[in-house]
Amino acid sequence: MVKAIFFDVLGTIVDWNRGLSGGFDRAFAKSGKDIAANSLATAWYRTYRARLASSAGAIQAQEHLAESLAQVLADADLEAPAGSREQELLLACWQRFPAWPDSVPGLRALRREYVIASCTDLPTAPMTWLAKHAGLPWDLVLGSDLLDGRTHDGSLFLKAAATLDLLPSEVMYASAHNADLAAARAVGLKTAFFARPKEFGPDQRNDLAPRDSWDIVAFDLLDLARYMESAVY
């Protein structure tokens, strides 16, 4: 029986695209340049996540953020020098992403019966400040730096379950990303999918539907809470 539900956060619980796009608009509002905020947001997100995936050992979140931002801006012929107002504004966005409208009420509903925790490849500090800003009612923030594991090989899920003295079969992983769920299922976790079709803006092509027969396929987080109230897993 499921006793805890772990969650992906970026894209699943919070709208990083809106947060970053708004940050680029604010940072370059006085520059007079016509910027493609959504494209910059997507490029930064993907570049940052690629750097995380290739990191060895402890993850230095701010270093990766600053380096990936510099790369994306250089590619777009824009500048935000180290220590500048523009850079500080953009880096701060990662701790201030807005939650999707259903996220907080859905998490609160699930928390009545289950331990709920964020469980992602990102470090504990930014995930904690992000939760504080967005009002995410986690019981735990399980960061990759503390658990020394990754989602792609399932090691993070197993170590997170062990932290709560749970078997993998007693944990469900919820994500809007099929690849996350495949990794979680491979190490014995239950799985729940709901789509976030606007995560990458109007041109999203991936993760619009489940790619496998996940244990639960819901419409959104509130719908997932309704499933969990009426079913035994």
C-alpha cells in the first residue's frame, strides 16, 4: 500500500516557463531589444538541466545556473554581466516560480493521507526556497545533494524511500514527464502521470499524453487526489 508520494517539481508542480519568461522580460525591459522571452526561458532551462545531468559529485546549483545563463545570453547576443542587476534578477527567478493553479490545493488534499515530498535532481536549498515562495506544503524536501542519487538511474528514488524507512512499493512517484516515471517504475515505485501541456509554451510537443500504462493517469493534481481518495494502491 502506498504510504508516501514523491513529486517531480519543475514543470509538474511549478510553472518554470512563466517564471523565467517573466524574468527575461523584466531584466531587459529597458534595453530596447526585442527579445524572445519564451525561447530564452526554454533554452536556459534545457541548458541548465543538461549541466545537472552531466555533473559528477555534489551539485553546485548557482554555478550551473550562472554558467548556463551566460551561455544562453551569449547565443542570443545579450548580456547580463556577473553581479549585474539583470543577472541577479534572472538567477532569483529559480526560487520564485509560480505554482500551477491546482498544485497547492492538490498537495494539501493528498497530505491528509500521505507523506508528500519533492524528489528531484535539484539541490535541497533552491527547492526549499522555491517551496517557501510558492506555498508548497511538503512534509520533506528530498534533494539530490543530500541523498547523493539521480532520477535517471532510480538511485534517488530508492534512497528517498529508505530515508522514510519505506519499501519502493510503498512509494508513488508523480510527474508530468514520462521519462521520470519510467525510471521510478524500473526500481519498483508506483507511478502517476498528469500532463502539463503548457510547460514549454505554445509549441510543446512532448509529454502531452502518457507513454505507458502508468498506475494512475489523472487530469491534474486535484484529480490525482480524487483517485487516491477512492482507490487502494
